[in-house]
Amino acid sequence: MSLFFATLLTASALLLISAALVWNGPPVGALARVFSRSRRASYVTMGLGAVWTLYRITRLGEADFGDYKMPIFIGFAVLTVAVFRYVPDFLSVRGACVLVLLIGDVLLSSAYMHYEEPGRLFLVTLVYVMILLALYLAVSPFRVRDFAHWLFARSHRPRIFGAISGAYGIILLGAALSYA
């Protein structure tokens, strides 16, 4: 993926999230409050994360334990099924964290060796912040529930958070257009 496309996609995602938060309709708050314990969301996020990880395992090279692809693949597949059975609490948050880490790898790979583009630092900074946040929330997923309840307790909080996200999305959009 090119740096332009990666930055443009990230800016678009931020602007979409921003629009939903600034709108702050009843479905937005309701969805945010139930996401952390949603069984359907856990199937989607953890399922996508597991499929993507299993795909990456099939692409392991010799230096990355590629000689042991099949045992790693089987072990991870068994572990994924066991997680759905034995640790269903906040699984949607953990699945979202897995997706953030996998997407972060793709975005950082697109920015690798593009030192001549100073605008890439806006993308890379956001990705590193999201990676740190994903690692923290994977350990303490109940914080997402607490944050959603806090955020939607007052009507102005989501709008402020959405405006900040939108401003950063516009900065990323400007950075993407500066590459062309």
C-alpha cells in the first residue's frame, strides 16, 4: 500500500468517526455503550483478527519460524476457538485491539523509508498512539466500557471528541495531498 493511500484511508476513517461523534445521535451512544460486551461484535472483530493472523502465519518466512507454520497455525486456531468458549468477556474489545495492531503494521509498512515526506510523521504518530492504546486496552478491556459511559454521559463530550478527531483527520488529509 502506498503512503498516499494509507494516509488517505486513515484520514477518511477519522473523518467518518468524527462525523458520527459530532452528530451524536441516539444510535451512536447506544452502539458505543454495548460494543464492549456485544457477542456479535466479538464474532466480527475477533473473527477478522483471527483470519488475518492465520493468513499471516501461512506467509511466515524461514527467519520467522516458517519451518513450524503448521504447528503455529493449528495452535493459534485452537486458541482462537478456546477464547470464544472460555473468555467471552470483552472479547469484542480484544478483537478490535488485534485489528488495530494488524492495521498498524500495514500503515507503518507503508510509511517505511519515506523520510523525504515530513507529513508521514502525522500518520506514524497516530499509529503509534493507537498501538499503545490497543496494548493497554487488550490488558484492561473494561476501560472501553467505562470510557463509553463517561463520554456519552454529557451531550457535549462526544462532540468535542469528534471535533478533535475531525481536526486530526483534516491534518492527515492535508498530509496525504502533500505527497501527490
